[in-house]
Amino acid sequence: MSERKSILCPNCRKLISRDEPACPYCGLTRPGLHNTAGTVRKIFFGANPVMAIIYINIAFYVVALFLDPQGIFGGGAFSLLSPSSQSLFLLGASGTLPVLGAHRFWTLISASFLHGGLLHILFNMMALYQLGPFILHEFGFHRFINLYIITGACGFAASVILGTPFTLGASASVCGLIGAITYYGKSRGDSYGEAIYKQAMGWVIGLIIFGLIFKGIDNWAHGGGLLSGLLLAFLMGYNDIKPESAWSKMLAYACILITTVILIWAVVISVFSVSQTSL
């Protein structure tokens, strides 16, 4: 006689059979599949998905430097430890040149994991380190993943549509998180929500001022990320008003799978291209 394996429903945390077609308590379809997906999530992200994304960004920054080491000791603070444009292009920088010129549409996702210099990655990772845990706590793991990946892609899509030739960086995704926080604060209301909303609006105003003062800032990507973050947060909701739905979970796993394939592909074709050039 075969033993029936029991699991905790990933949605309501009640004890059920793994082979149930739907949870008898909350109605979640195929809870065994969701439980397996949760195990895969832990393998890839461990207990801290924010730090996992930061490590991926750092890893791609290091790979970009080693693909073409000539820019490592560039002159000036803003060009110190800067990957070359060639290595960034190979690894998946976005913009009209890669997307429309070379038909590298997948760079709308990969560009969120690339940076053009030490200060660039430092500022973006500090912002992600500060904002990510709040989103993770208030929106949950799956909605956090959707916000980071999708708003980054939307930001770079806006940038391409509006004619930016070459662009990259996690700031589009970070702006997406700011958009989600802005929606959260305004939607929640009360004194806590109002305080969160005012702080988020302060970040938005700071982004606008920063983008107007400094050259080379991709304001279109920032704006696209911000607006898509507002919209996506509205569509998905947050923990105080509803739990993560099955569709948001499936969307998150699709984002993880697609992003993983794209990033691995980017590294493989980059190393292959560099090795072929050096022969």
C-alpha cells in the first residue's frame, strides 16, 4: 500500500495530501505543484531574495569587467572600474541600438542586472538594499519578483520607444519598487500609510531633480519603471488587502525562469564571442 504524502498548503498552511487537485480549505489549484515551486524558490534565493538579486548584479558587474579589462583602471572617479561598452553590449545592455538595431529584445530584461561603473552599481544596490525588504514584507516574495523584473523591462521598453540609444542599470527596477511603495502608502491611508506616501514622493522628487541635473541619466527608464510599478502594485495588491494570488505566483516563477535563461544565455554568448575574437 503506497503512503500518501502530506504537505502544508502553500496558501492557507493547512495540512493536505500532496496529490490533491485543489486545496479543500482555500481552493488553491494543484497545491503540490505550488509546494514544489516553493522548494525551487528556496534553492535559487534562499531566505533573502533581495540579497540574491544584489549578488547577481555584482556577479554580472565582475563578469563585464573581466570580459574586457581595459576599462578597469580608467581615469576619474566616475570611470574607475567601468566595463567597456562592448562587454556591456554582449551581456545584454538595452536601448535602441541593441533592441531595434541588433534585434536583441531579451535585453529589456538583462539590462536590469548590468552597470556601467563602480558608483553606478553602488548607488543602485544601496537603494535596492533599502527598499527591497519593505516590498518583500508588504507585498510578499512573488509580487516582489514581479515588481523587480517586470518594471525593469517596462522601464527599458519606454526608453527604447523614446529613443535612448544605449541604457542599462537596476535603477528602472528600483523606480518600479518606489512606484509600488507610492501606491501602497496612498492606498493604505492612515498615519502610517501617509508617512510612507510622503517618503515615497520625496524619492520621486529627488529622482526628477537628479535626472535634470546630471547628464547620462535615463529618465525615460526611470519614469517607465515608476509608472509600471504603480500599475502593477494596483493590479496585484499587497498583503494588507489580499494574499498573493495563484496567478501572481505563476507569473513570478515565469519571470524567474525567463530571467535565468536570458542571463545564462548572455554569459555564454559573451564568453564565446570574446574567445572567438581573441583567436
